[in-house]
Amino acid sequence: MEDTATDYKLLYENALAAHKKVVAQKDEQIQALNFELDKYKRYIFGKKNDKLGSVHTDVNQIDLFELGTSQQQQEELSQQAADVVKEKTPAKKREKGTGRMILPENLRREVIIIEPTEDVTGCTVIGEDVTEVLDLIPAEFYVKRYIRYRYARANGEGIITGSLPDRVIEKGIPSEAVIAQMVVDKYVFGLPLHRQIDKYRRLGVNVPASTASDWIMKGWQHLAPLWELLKLLVINQKYLQLDETPLKVLDRDHKNGIHQGYVWIYNAPCDKLTLFDYRKGRDQSGPKQMLEGYAGILQVDGYSVYEKLFRNHPDILLVYCMAHARRKFIDALKYDQERSTYVLERMQVLYAVEKQMREEQLGWEEKTKLRQEKSVPILLELKQWMTQQLPLIIPKSPLGQALAYTLPRWEGLSAYALHGQIEIDNNLAENAIRPIAIGRKSFLFAGSHQAAEMTAAIYSFMATCKKNGIDELLWLKDVFERIQSHKQKDLYQLLPNNWEKFRNLEN
């Protein structure tokens, strides 16, 4: 007869092992969820203001008297406020080495002579005390009146008259300076058109919203050839940085009336050019079309679209962004401080090398040599350490995720050391996005897909001006005035990275 007795000890051990496995899985899941929650918390900047509880007030208890303050009350309160400020602000001695901001020498000086109130008859001037105060004159609209005399030739051989300068809007009201100012206010300073219109109204000029929008659109049409040239120059670079950012667009065909579009950034560090390209989606169609036939170096983050398109491309070397990898280890600090700190300290040394090269203003050949000497050994050491640590770390833990992101891309992360003109990260492209982020907070969305395309193009010029230290308003006004009569073969001279050089030659 077979022994059918139950082995309770074995059952208990199996159940305990299964329970431990479930607990471990739960702990791992909780850790992952806490990690995500912690990330979201860090994305919230600043403190929340304490909210006061609602106070119920009986309207019958409000006395029917003037709710404002009398002049006497205002005078008394003014004195109290001044006394409080004096009490809270003790007299400070000026610290050694500190002083007032130096006012630029190029500013116009208006001289105001202040004489003593006493009679100075018979006195001798022995010196002067000079105090400079920064002042401004509010913006002012004025009218340019072009008068062209008509001359009759002798013997009735015709009439002679002067020619008007090229205009952005032929026979239109606004000058090139007005349109340029509107563009710069919107795309550089993030001032929406409705706020600009309100400002103009205060200056005595009423501009309908549709008219203001039409002025900017017509200004853009004159820039279109320059935009096409910018695209050609960018895609013919040998080194580009790529990134993307969302842009909401009004679209009646969309169920919510707003379409989520994307602006793709193509940044060319070597020639200091930036191209923004609007697309309706974040799929691979945008960069695929833009970079068709491209051969060179692309620096990107770990977005899957870039990897699908270019990772195995025969003519493209994919370089990754060290800053994105570093952020993964920063996220893991709270959960595995020792090992995360080790990686971050090594990366800090890599960035210290970059800082040293910037401060010494080294050429790219010298940068290449210094990176080979100082950065490459650290990169090799880090790869070896991460490879050894990978089997010892829970894959779904924050540090495990950081290693899973970093190790497969390490060759691309280290590739910057091969050439001194390659950046260690994509921060230049990310910095170029900031004006769009400011614009999103101000005007919220583009009015149409066509307007979004124009917005991306204008942001391209403004970003390129900034990278080259060019005043956006001066550049845009000058281009508006000259582009129609400019020779087509010399169009490159009007791009922000060439403008100052060739403008000075012409002058």
C-alpha cells in the first residue's frame, strides 16, 4: 500500500517561498511606483501658497459707508508705512568693492545743471559732483511722410519722380520697423498680439487683431526664401543636434478643437544655426523627410524614433546626450545612493574637463587631444563598472533602469570624445527650445497649422540671432528693408550668422 501521507513541511516551505516571491514582487512594484511619484513631485516647482478658508460674511452686518480711504487716512498710513520700513531696514555700510552698475557709454547723455539755491555771486567753481540716472522715453508712434516731387522734362519729354524704398507691405500702413517690432515682441519676448494691440491703443493707435496678424504673415512671406536657404544649410551640416517639443494648434477638425503638434529642432553648433520645423505629429515622418540623404553625426536623446531611423544607418553616426543619462542616475540617488553617486562623480569629472576647455577657449583639435587624455580613461572605467554591476541590481529599480538606458547606448554616449566639435550633451538644442516654452505660456497655441509653420520658421531666425549675439530687431528690420532687392546668389549674407560681417562690408 502506497504512503499517501501529506508532507506538510514541504507544503509549508513551498507556500512560504511563494509568499516571499509575491512580497518581493510587491516591494519591487511599490519601489517603482514611489520612484515615479518622486519624479513627479520634483517636477512641481516652488511651494504651494497656503489657502485661507472661506469666511462667511453676513451682508447685513456691513455698514453703509464709503469703502475707500480718505486723503487724511492715506497720509497717516503713508507715514506709518515709511516708519515701518525705516525700522526694518537698518543702515548698511557699503561693502568694499561694491558699487553702482556702470551705465553704457553709448547711451545718449542729457546734461542737467543744478545750481545751489543760495546766491553764488563772487564764488569760484572748484569742482563738480556728477550723478548719472538711467531714464527712458516711452515708445512713440510717428508718421513717415514721403514726398516725391514730380518734374516735367524739357520739351514735354516725360516726367521724373523719385522711387519709394522697398516695402514689406506695398502701399500698406506699417513700416518695416513696426512689423519687425511686432515679430520680436511676440517671438523673443513672448508678448501675444492682443497685449501688443492693447499697448498700441495706449499709444494712440488702434490696430485690429486681424490686421496685426496679417502684417506679421506678410512679413514672414518675405522671409520665406531665407528660410529655405536656412534649411538647406542646416541639412548640409556634418554635425546636428536633434530634439522636439510640443506645440498646440487650433484645429476645427479635431474633436477638442486643439491639435497637439510638434516642433522638431535641428541645431548646428559648428555654424551656429538653429532650425525649427513644425509637424503635425511626433512620429518618424518629420525627421525622416527632413534628413533624407543626410550623412554625418546626429546627437539625440533616447527617443525611439531616432534609434529606429538612424541607429543602423550606414551614413550616420548616432551620438547620445550625456545629460539625459546623468538625469537617470540623479533619479536613482534616493534609492541607491552609493552606486548612483559613484557614477555621478565620474560624470562630474567629464563635465569638469569640458568646463576647463571652455574657460581656456581651446580649438577643436586641442579639445580632441584633451578628451583623449582625460575623458576616455574615465569613460572606459565607467563602462567596465556598469557592466559588472548590472547583474547585481534589480532590473526594475531606479538604478537598474538607469543602467538599462545607459549601457546599450554607451558607445554613442562616449563618441563625443572622438572629435572636439561634438558636444558632450544636447543642452544647446534644449536651450534653443526655451523661447518656444515661454511662448506656449503666453499665447498658448498657434491659430492654424499654417501659422504653426510660420511660428517655427520665425523662431528659427530668432534663435540663430541669439546664438550669434545679433540684436533680433536690428537684424529683422534691416532684412525687411533689403531682401527684395538683394541678389539671389548673395542671399546667405542676410542670415544672422553672416549678417554683421557683410553688413559692415556694405557700410
